[in-house]
Amino acid sequence: MESTRMLEKFQITQTDILALREVGGLLESTIEQVVADFYTWLEGHAEYGHFFAGNPKMRARVQASQVENWRTFFAASLDDTYFASRRNIATVHARIDLPNDIYHAGMHVSLQGIIKRLREMMPRSAEREQLESSVIKMVFFDTFLVTEEISRVQKEKVILTSNAMQQISTPVLPVWEGVLLLPLMGAIDSVRAQDIMNKTLNKISETSARIFVLDISGVTIVDTAVANQLIRVTKATGLMGCQSIISGISPSIARTLVELGAQLGGVKTTATLRDALDLALKEIGPGDPRNTTNRISPLV
């Protein structure tokens, strides 16, 4: 099991678990004071005002929850319920964007409070040192579990945001019947290039478009990789019977393409989007009912 491997990695043994339960029994009557001391410390930091200013009921609720979390910690039942409780703590921290530094500093303060009370209850001995060692080891493990889950939640947020931005940043737009426009902005990597390819080909299939205008005036960098990716897109559209026009070819991009030896084949290029749309109209033909100037005016 994954949990077993994690305990082995942190060198947590049955002796440590029993020690933690023993400490929990000794400190049962003082856990609430340990948490109260933590909030006294927290009051001296800006995060206290950010999360609890003017809301004593929220503080009381969170403080009570924290007491229960420590009791779960000292119960040391390292089962699914325990790991789920740590994931829940992490989810809450990620949702409120609790800074990592205040969380780790807070765990350190709480650990110091626990060690202080343990030393007040027991004289210095090998037994007390063993109990302290087990507590420290388990606090590190518990902190790792929460931090690891926060990292996972944050990565999911980044992926979701990236996917949403990708949807927005790759809009294949039908500007006339038979003419599609894709204005590209920002950087292009292999993942985005594949997304461009998929969306373009799907849109061509849906609309039976004859002309595809790819505007790259907003692309930040055009190197060999980007040039090759864009050429692949235009070749794929050609295989579907759709002619491609690349617009937004600035002097610097033109020089780059020449220096790279990029082979555009039969793809037509223009300096501006207006020129590309004019060219698209000509390709459709003056007799085509889709060629109407009043349809172009909102776009250029």
C-alpha cells in the first residue's frame, strides 16, 4: 500500500505510533491551550488580520477544528480516515490560499508548544527523548502529507486554468460562410500546436470552409519549431480541400522564415489581416453570394 511505503520512507515504526498515543494521553487536557498559544502567536502576523479580522466566530470555528485535528494526530490511527482528514486540511488551505511560510512556521510553533508541555510533565530521560523524537518525526510526516496534497490541488488548478486559457486563446472563427479565421496570440509550443491543428481541422469539417486565414501578428516568437508547426497546420488544411493564408508577416518574421529556410509551399502570405481577408474574398470569387463587403466591416 502507498501509505505503508510512505511510513517506511519516513522511518515511522510501531514504536513511534505507540509513543505518539502516549504523548496524546499525557497532553489531552492541554491540547486546547497549545492551539490557543498558536493563535496568540498568529495574532502578531498579517495573515491573522487577513483571515480573521472582525470575524471572531470564524476564528472560534477554525480553532475548534484545529483542536480536533491535533487529537486525530495523537490518536495515530494511520488509516484511510486519517489520510482523508489531512487531504481535507490541505484542500481548505489551498482554497483560501494560505501561504506556505505561515503554515510551516505555525506547525513549528505548535511543535515547540507540545515539546515544552511534555518536558514540564516528564523529567529528562531516555524515555522522554524517545517520545520527543517520535513526535517530531510524526509532525514532519503530517506536514508533508498536507503540503503534498496542497501541491497536487494547485497543480490541478494550473491545469484547469491552462486548459481554459487554451480554449480562449485558440478561437477558430467563421468570418464568412466558407472562410475561417484563427488569430494567434502569445507563444506556441507542441501542445498548443496540436490543439490548433485539432480545432482547425474539426472546424473545417463542420463548416466545409474553403479558405483558412491564420493570423500570426500576435505570436511572440517565430523560430524553426513554430514555423514547422504552422506549416504542418496549413498542409493539413490543404489535404481537406481548404486553402490557407498566413497573415501578420512582419519584416522580422519574414527575415526569420528566410533564415530558417522555411518552405511554405503554396501557402499565400500577407502583411496584414485586412490584406488576407481581401484575398480570401477574391479567392471565393466576386460572383459568390458570400462575398459581401458588409460582412467584413466589423472585423477590419
